[in-house]
Amino acid sequence: MKFSAEIVSFLRTSRFHFVLLLTAVSLAWACYRVSDVSYSYPQNTSAANQWLIEVKPGEAKVQLTMRWTRSKENGSFGSSNWGFGVPFEQLVGLTREQVMSSGSHVEFQMKREAGTFNFDGWFKEGNGSGHFTFNPNASFASDLDRQGFGKPNDEQLFSLAMSDIGFTFINELKSQGYDTPSVDQLVKMGEHGVRLDYVQGLKALGYSIKSTDYLVKMKDHGVSLNFINEMAGLGYAGLTPEELIKAKDHGVNATYINEFLAAGYNRSSLDDWITLRDHGVNTSFIQGLKALGYERLPLDDLRTMKDHGVNPSFIQELKDIGYDRVPVEQLIRLRDHGVSASYIRKMKERGYGDLSLDEYIRLRDRGSRDE
């Protein structure tokens, strides 16, 4: 497959324009798959399937972005994009000399068990683009069928090849006691980012998930191996998949917990951290209170203050008119009854001076509500 003479001439004559072209293509090809179309085997046309590669000197992996045509359920077509890192040596037939040249036509392959991607295009000074085709591996499909996984069609083989799902991955699932997955389940795992290193990593951390659906769910919710490791390092080892998902969903991670520990708090239960996070208590809130003399308040007090709208600004305004270090319980009562620094100033202007805060609350409750 060859570029048109116009494209080749354009790429050869202007490095600046070539970089602009690659930048534009990069922006147009988001590295995430389109979710509103059904999966479809890409057509073998140069217009349908495109690739973009960036190679940085000294790095073992290259960033590969692939764009291909997908058919929608209504018979029309949409495009899908996927970006990922690939070890340079997996691009068979491509040399670093070609990649870093001042301009070179290239043909190379990326071989996967489910099939082979054939690339044709142009490279210049570490940046390349072009078109690709896919040749499904009928032997791999037959082996899957013979071993009880079901026989994948070409569309599914493309997906498995894109995700690099093969028998090494399948055998790892089998060795860990997972139920035999169907072809559809294998495709789903691949499309949701479940890879061999994730399955092996969970095992190394002591997890025996057994369910491919849970693998997908954990991956979808952002439960990475690094997340599990960091939580274990803070004493939250052995969390169940449900607990890991819950913590991740609520924004409780090692960074959040460490900020509290650095502020002098002791390690609390995971549910306590989740509750605090849900109520909007963060270290900025804590630091603001500390600056006003409220240091290391109980976690329950922090949550209650946040729920009732008692923030550093509210406390500072009271301090500015002479009410310093007001007890937490009284701050909450003031807020609940609508007694603010502004209200107290108004009442003093009307002759209600030198009252206690409780007296201002009673005054407010009797109907002196003008702000």
C-alpha cells in the first residue's frame, strides 16, 4: 500500500508542516475508544485504518495510536481510536535508523496470536504515520474453539489482537482457577484493559478473584495494582474487591489519607475516611481551621462542621468582631440559627450591644432577622 505522490512530496519537503500534520492527527485521534458504536472488523482500505507513532530516543516503548472504521448498528460507519505503548522490538521490520531518518518509507508488522497488523507509511525524525491492515489468525480461532472457548469471528480476533489477548493470558486465568471464559468475555476483558500483568499482579498481592466480571469491574473503577499497593502500605492490606472499588469511587486513596496523617491524625477505618471524603472534609479545610486555633479536632467534629457550613471564613468573621476561639458546638448553633458576624453587627448598630452569642441566638429566634 503506497501514499499518493502529493502526500509523499508534502512530507518530504517540509519538516515543519509534517510536525503540524502529526499534531493535528494526534488531536483528532483521541486515545480512547468510541463508545457509541458496535465493534467491527476494520475494512482493508487505506482510508479506513490509520496509525500514528512517536518514538523518543532512548525509550524502550513507542506510543502507537491506531484509528479504524467501525460499523454502527444502523449500518452507518464511525471511527474508533486506541492509543497504547508498544515495545519497539514488537514492530517487526522497523529499524531505529528508519525511524530517525530525514524521511523514509516503511513497512512493518505487529504480530499477535490472534492475528497480524501490517503497517505501511512514512517516518521522519521519530514521527511516523500511515495505514494498516489486519490479517486474522484462523489457526488461533480454531484452537480457541477446540479448547472450549468458542470460535471467534474476524471482528473478535481483531479485538483480541489489539488487546494482545492470547493463550499466555488464558493459561494464567486457568492456573489461577478462573472459570473458562467465553470468547465474548475474553474480548470484554481486553477492551476494558485487563491484561496479563494485572492478573499476575493481583495474584502476587494475595488476591484470588476467580471472576472475570470482577476483573473488568475493578479495572473499570480504576483499582490499579499501584492503588492496592499504596493502600496496603498504609495498613489497609487485604481489602476485598468491593472495598477497593468503594474506596476508589469515593476518592479515598493514599494521598488523601497521608495528608491527614501528616496533619497529626491517627489511622482511622476505611469507612471513616470514606465518610469524611463524602462530606467534603479535606486538608485545606483542616489547615484553615488550624490557622484559627482549631487544631486536630475529632474527625466527627470536622464532618459535623462541614455539614453545617461552619468553615474558616465564618469563624474568621466572628473573630474579627471580637469572638475568638468559639467552641465548636456553639459555632454550629450559630450557623444553624443564622447568626453571623454580619447579623451581630446589624444588631449592635440597633442598640443590642455587648450581648453573649447565646443571647444573639435567642434574639434571632424571637424574630430580629433583618440582615
